[in-house]
Amino acid sequence: MPAEPVELAVLAAASLALAVTFSVTRSRRVELLIRGGAGLGGLAAIALVPTLDIALVVLLALGLLFANTQGTSSFALRVRAPMVAVALLALALAFARFEGPEVLQRFAAVGLVAGMAAAVGVLPYIHQLDPDESLGSSPVVWLAFVGPVLASVLVLRAQQLLSPDAGEAFGGMLIGLGLLNLLWGGVGAWKTKDVPAAWRYSFIADWGLALAGFGLTVSDGRGGALLMLFAVLLCRFPLYVISRVAAGESTATERPINLVVAAALAGSAPFAGFAARVLLLRGATQVFWPLALVLAVGMLLWLPGSLRLGRSLGRPRGRQALGVALVIAINLAAGVYPLPILSAGGF
Amino acid sequence: MPAGSTPRLILCIASAFLAWWIAAAVTTGSGAALRFTVLTAIGLSGARILSTDDPPALMTSVAALALGAAAGGALAGGSPDLALYVAAAIVAAGAAWLPVRFARAG
């Protein structure tokens, strides 16, 4: 049983529990619990099934169910991204299995990277976001909930599927795509006018670092990617849910709590994102030191966007304040002592 | 991509090259029928999903994609994975049966 996807599925369950607890109304909570529970079942299946072919069929079913939930955008629009992802991944599997020239393996690597990007919703396949969409039918679900487990499964299976040369190409493409998303997401979260869009871009920036970590073939890089996905699931996603509540209630404020939240979102010490960044920089230094330099410069882009997102939480009260405190405490603990998370993932 | 536009022309030429390569490389040798079926089923259903907004056509394409993806499992060699085919058949049948919900206005 692969340790990393299973751990991420457990973290996704914890993330769902936080999202349900701190959602605004009882009806929304029930709706989120039903949809999230179905999604979690799909995630568990993707993590546990013995072959990638069955995982693709499960992903297809998950995409179909997601597209068929009631929402403001059309069924065609919502079904497109997951189905394109399945088609690309299925083509990648087919190319990996054809007997023929080495270039077929490289086509397979391209298909795996493109399919992963399409499923998660990062560049060049960013999903269309409607700010009024409910959380259960928003494309953020793919970035923040389904994506981490799926990406982990795909990276693990790709290692068994691809030849060594194609595996190197796969890693290189992940690093390239990661850097692109890191820069695009960082600048987008900073410069875009719309706060929901800024949140979406901040997820994309986090994914940039995670993809770069997956692409680094060393253990530090993979461990950094795991901690980045931890931060997506148990820091950014619950805070995003709380910010959706705040969006309907109050205007942006700049209290100490907003600055602490901004620090957690930016991956400052001593939160979980900081440990992830240290591991990623160590991994990049081992592979190709100029890459560490580019990553370090890219990491600075988190700061302005995170300050903005921290302010968007307003002044959390009651259940939401408790939620923010819990998320901060979890990320503080993971940042100070990340070893159990890394050990559970097999690092 | 309107008719006569440069992107459409480039897409046509690229598709022609791809078809030529498929004819040359994928449809020869042993197991060619399966390789050809998998590629065309996945490629055509994926293209249809991208080109239509009509729910029945989308659902049909999704069903074909599920079956095409499952057929790709046979390319791996070894004994057939029955669980894969059963899962794909359930999803394909479910896609045909599932009532499509339409977008809520506003």
C-alpha cells in the first residue's frame, strides 16, 4: 500500500472535517458533508486501487459526479477539465505500453504531466472560476481537495511506468511547470482585483512549489512536496473556507490575527510551509543549485499576496475564530516538528 | 477557431501528421487492432468532449472514454484485469443513465 497517497487521503479527510465544521450555515454543512464524503470515497479508491487504469476510471466517475452537482456554471464547462485529464492520462498509459521507439515513452511523460495539470487545474489548464459558486461545486475542490492525492498517485505510478530517460524528462517537465505556476500564481494572487481569484491563484502558486518538489528526484524534494500539499490541505483550504464566510460579513482588516494568518499562508517560520520551503531549497541545491536561486526568488512572491489574503479574513468571530486558531496551531505544530508527517509518507 | 483561421489550419495539418504517424507506427505489427482502437476511442471521445455543450453527446463521449481507457489496460499484457473492465462498464452505464443537472441562473 503506497504510504504517501494514503497519508494525503487521511489529511484530505481532516481538511474536509475542518471545512464542514467552519462552514457558514447548517444546510451548507450538510451539503458539503455529502459531496465531500463522496469525493473522499473516490480519493480513497484512487489511493488504494492496485493499478493506475482503475484509478483513472475512478477519476472519471468522480469528475462526472462533480460536474453533475447543482451550480451556476454549465455541466459541459465542469465536465470538460476532468474528462480531458482522463483522456490525456489514458493516452499517456497507452503510449507508455506501446512497443516502439523511445519517443513514445516521452509522449507518455508529456501526457502524464499534462493530465495531472488538467485534473488539478493549474497552468496551462486553469479551471474557470465563478466566485458565486458554492464550495462543493467550485473548481477549487480540484486544487485543494482531490489534487494532492491524485498527483501523488500519478507521480508514484509514473516511476514504475516510464523508462529511466522518460522518467528524467517527466521530472524536468514537472520542475518547469512548477516554476511557471509558482510565478503565475504568485503574481496573480498579488495583482488580481478579485479576492476569490486571488485565493485561487495562491493555490496555484502552492502547487507550483509542490510540482517542482515532485520533479526533484531526491528525497528532500519529495518530502518538501509532501509538506507543501499538507499546507494546501490543512492551511490554505480551511482558511479559504473561512474567508468565504468573512466575505459576506465584513470588510478587510489588518489586526494581529490577519498578520499571523498571512505569515502562515506565506510559509513563514515557524509554520508548515516554511519547513516545506527549506526542504525544497535543500533538494534543489543537491540537483542543480541555480534552481534553488530561482525558487528562493519565487518564494518572495508569496508575501504581498498572503498579506492581502490574510486581510480578507476580516475579524473572525465565534466558530470562525476557533477555526483560524485551530488551523494556525496545526500548522505551527507541523512546522516545528514535521518529522511524523514525513515519516508517515515514507520519507 | 473559426473556419479558415490560422489556428484551425495548423490544427488540421498537425492532425494529418498525427494520423499519418498512427498509420505508419501504431497500426502495424501484432496487437495493432487493440492499439488502434484504444487511440481512436480515447482521442475521438476526448475531442468530442471538447467540442460540444450538448449533454447527451457529452455523456456518450464520457461512456466511450471510460471503455477506451479500460481497453488500454489490455496493452499492459498479462492476465486481463476483470475489476478494471467491470468498473469501466459501471461508469459507462452510469453515464448513460445519469440525469444531467442544468446550471442555476444567477
